Amino acid sequence: QVQLAESGGGLAQPGGCLRLSCAASGSFFSIDTMGWYRQAPGKERELVGTINTDLLTTYGDSVKGRFTISRDDAKNTVYVQMNSLKPEDTAVYYCNALIRPLYGEYRTYWGQGTLVTVSS
């Protein structure tokens, strides 16, 4: 069974930084695009950014220039480095990945989410 597990959430001050990690575990053939989304209280889930197997990245408008997504395929892990944090970055951050399991076609998997709170 494939699982995604996020880590690194917590409390940060405005202007501070945090780094989130998300590791895929279980049995699978390959991982394609990986990414991060977030959902603030009372709001819809929104894109933070994605990274594909060619290391091409996309970012949501609200985080461009402040957040950087990277991946380590040897560790089946995707990261997001979050700098210049703002209170409006407060949200539950979810990682997702397009993974081909041992049986079947590629499908999207989600982590359980990790809370990031930006407050003084």
C-alpha cells in the first residue's frame, strides 16, 4: 500500500521560514509529478506548487518567489522550502504525488496534511 507522510509543520513567525517534507512509502513502480497544496480555514484547497520528473516546477501566484519545491528521487521525497512567511500562509499543507502502484495505472495519492501556523 502506498502512503505519503508529511513532516515539518509547526509555528513560525512572520518573515520566518519552514521546510516541509513528504516521503512516499510502500510498494510502487514509479513516481511522476509531486506537489503541495494547502487549505486555510474556510477556504478551498489551493495549489502551492508542483515538480515533475524533469524537475520543472510550477507555483501558485500567492507563493511565487517565496517558496521553493524540490525532490529527492532516491528518497522518494518532495520538499517545500517556505521563506518570508506571512500570516496568510497559515493552512494545512498537503502533499500529493502521481504514483504507479504495483498493480494498475498511475493514480494520485494524498498525505494526511501538516499544519503550518504563521503568527507572532
